[in-house]
Amino acid sequence: MYGIVAIAFIASEPTLGVPLSLLAALMLAAAIGLLNALLVLRGGISSMIATLGALFFYRGIIYVTTGGTVMRFSQGARAHWLTQAFGGQWLRLDNAFLWFMLIAVLASLVLYHSRFGNHLLAVGGDETTALARGVTVVRTKTIAFVACSLLAGLSGIVTIAQNPQTHVTLGMQLELESIAAAVIGGTQLGGGRGTVLGSVLGTFFLTAVRSEMITLGAPPSWYTAFVGIALLLGATINTVMARRSGA
């Protein structure tokens, strides 16, 4: 999602312009999220299989449609106010960071101070119990799939706006880092337990480790190995804590 939406945004800009290409790219993200939801909730396919299959399929689509090369943003597109709103700076801070923090705050409010957030936690914790209490499980999961796709696509768009030079491998292996950041932050892979703040702190932790490894001149493979180890340790700790708490 991160890659295909970002590349759709930059590839459609010469024809549609920045605002319409942004809208089209986000609509693509929502459509893919809805399709994944239908495959899982209506087709009965495992969520893991559906998302992994989509990962490889859309990565292949990127290569087929681009031929291995992606055009760059024009000078006019880079200077557009909408591009600057995502990729510029404000008070010496990257707008990408400010968007990240804003979305984190909004996500926390939705998760803990809205009816949908309560439904989301309930479905993740125990789907059968949530259904018995009147929660519309299919609708809740569908919204979650679409929201996830939209946020992943928006992340890719922000990256393109900040660094208009892109390539077809954009976002590769980022899914592992995303899962690791959430797990390190205390999110339970089985669902129903976790905080937005924890995921934010997990992201900051991985970013700090990567920056330190780059400073020390460590090979990129070391960071990949570290993420894998951190994911395993985080998942193990979360499982042990869940068992001790009776979850």
C-alpha cells in the first residue's frame, strides 16, 4: 500500500495535477482496503493470507506498470502548496513528523473516546462476545481495513512529497518494521490490547536504533536482523504478560 499509492500519486500528477492525483491515490488506497476486507470477511480467507497475497500482488503491479522506473515530480508540483503541506517544514520541523503526531493524537481519541474505538477493541479482544453485545463485527473490521490502507497510502504520499525522487522498491520490508514497532510498543498480535502511544514509542525506538547503526557504519542487514529479533522478543513478552493477566 505504501509503495503503490505513493507511486500512483506521483505517476498521475502530470495528467491530473497535485490535488486530483492526491485524491485519486487515496481513493485507490480505500478501494484496496475494501477489497481486502471483502476477501477476508465475505470470502472467508485468512487475514494473514489475504494481506500477504495482496502484498506480493501489488508489488508485482508496481513493476509491471512502471517498467522498473518511476518519473520524478516536476518543479511546479514540488512547489505546489499541497505538496509543501505534506513535505515542507514548519518551525524547523518536518511536516511529515507533524502529520505523524497529529494522526497519532486523533487515533488515540478515536480509540479510547469514541463508540467505534470501543467496538474495535471489543472485536479484537473477543469477536464472539462483541457480537453478542450488539457490535457489528463485519462493519467494524471493514472500517479498520479501509482506515489501515488509507493511512499506509497517506504515509507513502507524505514520503513522496518530502522526497520527490522515488524508486519501485519504495516501502519494501517496511511492513516488518511497522509490525515490530507496534509489538515493541505493547500491541498484542492477537488483538484487543495495545495503545497508540506505545506504537509511537516503538517507532521512535526503531528509528533511533537505525540512526545509531548508520552513524556507526553498520551494514543494513544488521538492522534487518535487529528488527526481526525485536519482533520475536516483543511478541514473546506480550504473550507471557497476556497469559499472566489471564487474557
